Amino acid sequence: MKSFEIFFTSDTHGKVMPVDYATGSKKDCGLLNVARDIQKRNAEVSIENGSLLTNAPETYRTVSIEENKRFLKETEVTVEKEILVMDGGDSLQGTPLITNYLENPQKFSCHPVAEAFNAMGLDFYTLGNHDFNFGYNVIRDYVNAMNATLLIANVEDLRGEIRHKRFVICTLPNGLRLGITGVVTDYVNVWEQPENLTELRVKDAFESASNVYKEMKEAGCDITILIYHGGYEEDLKTGRSLTDSRENIACEMCRKLDYDLMLTGHQHMSVSGLDLYGTWSVQPSANAEEFISLKAEYSEDGKISFSSKLLKTGSETDEVAKEKIMPLEESTEKWLDETVGEFDKEIEPENKLEIALHGSKVAALFNQVQLESVECDFSCTSLGNGEIGFKKNVSIRDIYAAYTFANTSVVKEVTVDILKEALERCAQYLELDEEGKPYISDVFMKPKIEHYNYDFYAGLDYAFDLRKPVGSRVVRLRKLDGTPLQEGETYRLVTSNYRATGTGGYEMIGNAKAVYEDPDNVQDLLVEYIRKHPKLTVPDNYRFEVIY
């Protein structure tokens, strides 16, 4: 019997340090703490085997395009350990620390995410959709700082400067040959700003995974592993289809392809492990708060068995890597604690059902920022999955905690019919139970919690009647001053670049003509707005009613 282990993280979203940036307090999370957990496991195996396991391959340097071409073609690799560490992407977006670094990389001596992954002993990783948010050079510099090998089968590098492979055949000390590859959801093409993809071509995820599987089998591997930055489109208990979108196709891949192991991400779900159509599949939640520990056994007759579990990230930190990153961390904390404005009174964290019924003060602020940043008639915004509020004194930390997305703004040209259709999608967020009481629909709660796909509008006076069937619930729609919207007239709606793609069930907005794109990050716009209006009040920029 031959065996090996895998530690797997995904969707760590810039969470390097064991810190809750919303409060500045310590928290058991972060790549540096995961690194310490893995180091302790490696030490245990070293003692068991009477040998020292190391996870410190050579530090890659910037290489020429010709060297990258040769690297891409070389698929055979050998490792001296039977514990592998892998990651599923979405690593370069999500915390003030990584935002601070990407805005000022020349000020700091190391790339914080790469430094943390190197401390983990990361072997193989893929990219997530958010890793494309900052353009080609950011990806290239990140990859160059990594000791691990980037595996990405469905992304073509047109410039040729990103060090990566489509797949590897990894031979372990026990002789097992693992075929390992990675793909990212091809909805990157839907969501990403075009200028960030001019030198990268993201191809069909299913087709790429299928093609590379055949190549790995032809190369003579024993076990096939797919790192997929994408998730499940079916209910994992019943097999019921949950969406017609192809954003997530893990179930289809397991059903139609023959991978032995699929390591998934993107949905931030905690899936400790299950047999999915003959493929073992797992997924950890986000922000390096937990990770997967997986063991595999390969018998002499070629049968494979897997067992896996979710481990909560521990409280110990890799102090060596932490020391290197601390100048960046200290700079980030100082910046975050700068006070930029003051509300007339505190906004308590808002309950999701309550604000869906009565409107959100926080969303009104976000919409006001968008309304004043561009020439437009209306604005719509969404909120993150957590309950959001504002203290009386507002710091930059509070702003980043409240608006968690690295979004920019897009102005769309819309008609009354487009607005009504979009609002009908919003009205699906609520349903009535048997007693006639409203609750949040499973459409927005399963398989993934998606409060961020419910939009709040400003500049409009509108109402939903939940007693009516889905698609016929918008019973009032007019301008804020009561003026009717005119059929055949066009209006300017400002929204996030995320919503502007039509994702989340808003194809009508995605199909509308874009007439302006603001390059500034909405978080930065919020900081600028509050600096200009330091004495803050909740904007009176909408009228909203839910009838039930």
C-alpha cells in the first residue's frame, strides 16, 4: 500500500496575518498560522521516518520568455516528500494588507502572499478569478515571488512572462506518479475588466480539464488531481441542479470526467470530503480560517481510497515569515486607524432581512458615493454577506470592513423595462412563509449564501408586493421626486463592475450598453467622499416599500 497526504487551502483572499482587520484584534486565521500547522505536521512525519522533510525549493527569479517556454513544456517533476501542499486561488484580493502592498510594492522587501505561501511549503497552486483583478504585471510578479509551481490549464499567457505549467506528473518517493493540473472558472471572461485580459486568454474550463486529463493519463500517471477554482452547481445531498449558469461546474466535471480527486474553491463552502460521481471532492471555506487535510492510499491492484477533514487554523504563527512582513503590517495598521469622518449617530450592524424590508443606511451611503462620482440618474449597490454598520467616528478600517469588494464603477444605459426586470430579480430575494411572514429565499441562500446579489437602489421610489408571483412583484417604480419613468427613454445607472457584467441573475444589466467606466476603486471613492464630507448623515436618496 502506497500513501500520501495533501494540505489544501483556497480563497484565502489576502489573509496572511492572524488579524481581524475590522477590529484590529488577533484571530486564529491567516496563511502564516496555516504554515505553522503544516510545519508541525511535517515535523511529526520527519520523526516517524527518521528524516528531515523540507519545503524550501529554490526561489524563482525573473526569467526570460524562452526560459518560461521551456519551463512550460517540462511536465515531469520529482519531490522528496509524501506530503504535498496546494492552493486553489483567489489570494491577491480581500484585505487592507494586500491592498496596501499592491499600491506600494516598491516600499516593501517581500511579497506578503508569496512569503506566506513559501513558509507553508506550497508545492502547486492555481489562480482564482479575483487574482486577475489587478492586471498582468501583478500576476507575473506574484508568480515570480512564489516557490511553488503555478498550474493553470485554461489560461494562455500571450506575453509569455508568467512562469507556469498546464500540468505536472509528480513522482513521489514511494514511486506514485500524480498527474496534477489546475483550471479557473471561465467566468473570469464575464466579470473581469477587459484591460486586465488583453494579454491573457481564459479558455473553457471543462474542455481544458478534459484535454489535460487525457494528456496526463497518456503520460502514465497513477492518480489524477484537478485543482479547480470553481464550485458545485448541484445540491450535494440530493443532486438537484441549483443553477443554469456555468460559473460552477464541479459536479458536471466529476460526472463526465474521470479525475480521482478534485480540490474545489470559489464558493467559500466547507466541504470536508465526499464521493461525487466517483471523484473525491473537497472545499475549504474562505480567509484561511480552515484548511483541508487529506490522506490517500493506493493499493497494489490500483484501487484508490481517500479520507479528508477540515482543520481549523491554529493559534501559532510562523514567526520568521511574520518578521519579514511586519513593516507592511505596521504600515497597514497605521493607515487603517486614520479617522476620516464622523456620523451624527452610530449605524448599528444591519440585519439582512430588516434592510431587505425597509432599506439600508449603509447602502444609501454607498449609493450616494457612486451618484456623486459620475454623471448618472440612478445608482445600485450591494452589501457583503456580513451584517454591516458604522461607528460614530469613521476610520479607513471601518470603510474597508464595510465595503469588502475591490470594485470599480460602471455606468450603464438602461430603460424602464431593464430597471423593472432588475428589480424583479431583487424581489426574488424575499418569500412568504405559511403564516405570511417574509424570509430570505433559498434562491439566495443555497448552495452558497449570496446576500451580495441583492441590490439596493438610489434615485428611485419603488415597491415590491410579495403576495404576487415572482416576475410580477414590482408594483411601483418612479423617480425619487415622484416623476414617472418614460417608456422609450434611456437613463444612466451606475453600478459596480461586478454587477455590470450581469452576474448574479442580472443579465439585463449585463446586456445594457456601458457608457462610462470609472477606474477608481469604490473603497477609495468612499474614503475620498468621507474626507470631503467629514460631518456625515445618512443620505435620503431612495423611497422603498415591501408589501406583504
